[in-house]
Amino acid sequence: MRIMLNILANNIFPIFLLVGLGYMSAKKFSMDIGTLTKINFYLLVPSFTFVYLYSTPIPLEMLKVLAAAVIIMIVNTGAASLLSKFRKFDSGMKYAFINSVIFYNSGNIGIPLITLIFSRPPFIIDGQTPFLNAALTAQIMVLTVQNITTNTLGFFNAGKAKMKWKDSLKKIFKMPAVYMIPSAFLLKALPLDLTKMPFWPALEYLRNALVATALIILGIQLARTKLHKPDQNILLSSVLRLLGGPLLALGVIFLLKLEGIPAQVTLISSSVPTAVNTALIAVEYKNYPDFASRAVLYSTVLCTATLPFIIYLAQTLF
């Protein structure tokens, strides 16, 4: 119990303190959430991704994390589809439900959570955090899969399979991460050191701004969601996301023989709540926006009970 309370206090509480600040700020002040989201998506996340991919060695094990994220998404889609059929959802509700299960908050919560976990005991050695870069690189692998699929498959699902594939491709090529990832690998191969360039400190400032900004934005977005008593569909979505996700991830971890930091990150990142973008997509397409918003809200609240256990399990097993 002491270990669980320690995880809750040191890894979970700081995250939800910042989320709470964003929530209270949105209640007191008028916030332009569109502008804040664009800053996060077009400046902070790409800078964060580029800096870590460029400055951190990428071992073969990280490609396994990428593969694990893809497999987890495919199997989650199948499970959510079967449950939708069993529940006799109409087409729109089916895709809203699938989105709420397969897309999780790997950016706003995943990155801050992994940062906190691997920059605190027992991962501190002689005052240093030697495992942090590897952990964040693994999380970026997950974030890459989630970002690309949310902005393609997520829109496709919300449009009830009416969106044309060329429109999905256009959305892919509007994503900064699509360019940051290959650029980082390409520039790593060139005989020059970007970390010595005058613009590098600016990229690091942007990278360091991501954690707090993303959590505050999450709080602002949650403040716009009306609180209602959760129905069975909301609870089912939360159970599949917060408990089904980690159970599935465990199977994939053993299948791909992941170990150590990559295994821990894969398991922990699979247990974070539903992505806020699923609600934004549902609103844009008028596809059960109330369900999508409440799925985000309740999975975010309920993860405070499930995340400490998953973190403890990851550290114990791997």
C-alpha cells in the first residue's frame, strides 16, 4: 500500500494538479482553446519529438515499441467492434465508441507521466536520470502511431466511413510530426551537430514547455465538458481503455519479447485515458459529441485509480 501511495503522490498527483489548474483557469477566464491547441500541436509536440529523436540513440528495441503500438491499436479496434455489435450500436455510435477505446492520451498525459516516472526514484542514479531519454523515445514511438492514426482513422471513423481516402491523406501531410520524424533521422545521419547551432536552445525551450502546457490545455478542454452520471456505454469504454488496454499490452509485450524500459513504457502508455482529440473530432462531425466528451472526462478521472497499479505492475514485471 505504501508503494501505491508513493506512486500516486509522486507520479499521478503532480499531473492532475496541473490539469486542475487548467480546469480552474477555464472556469474563471475566457480561453481560446483553439489557439492553445494549435500552439501545442504545431509548435510544442513537433519540437519535443524532433529534439528527442535527434539527440537520443534509437536502438532496434524502439522499433518494437512502434510495432507494439500498431498491434495494440488493431486488436483494440477488433475488441471494440465486437462489443459494439453485441451492444447493437448504430453506425455513428459504433465508431464513436471505437475511437474512445483505441485512441489514448499519449501526448497530454503520456509524455508528462513518463517524464515524471523516469525522473524520480528508483530511476535516479547519482543525481542523474540515465533512463529518461530512452523512456521518452519509447513514448514518442507510441505518440507517433497515435497522432497519425487519430488524424486519419479517427476522422474517418467519426465521418461514419464517408470520408474519402484522399482527404485522410491530406490530413496526414498537414501533421508536423510527419515531417519532424524523418527529418530527425535524416539529420542524424549527416556529419553535422545541430546541438551546436544557434537555434538549438530555442528548440529545447519549446521541448521543455510541452509537459506543463499540455496538462493545462487538457484541464481547459475538460472544463468544457458537462458532467453527467456515466451510463453503461461510458463505463464500458472506460473499462476497455483503462484495463483492457494494459492487459492487451502485456500480451503484446511478451509476444514481441520487449524488456526493461521499452516494456515499461509500452505497458504504462497503454493505460492512459481516452484522447481529448476524439471529443474534438466528434464535435466537428456531430457524431455523438456528448458521448465522446464524457468518455474523455470519465476515463481521465477513473485513471487516477488504475494508473498507480499499472505503474507498479510495470516496475515489478520489467
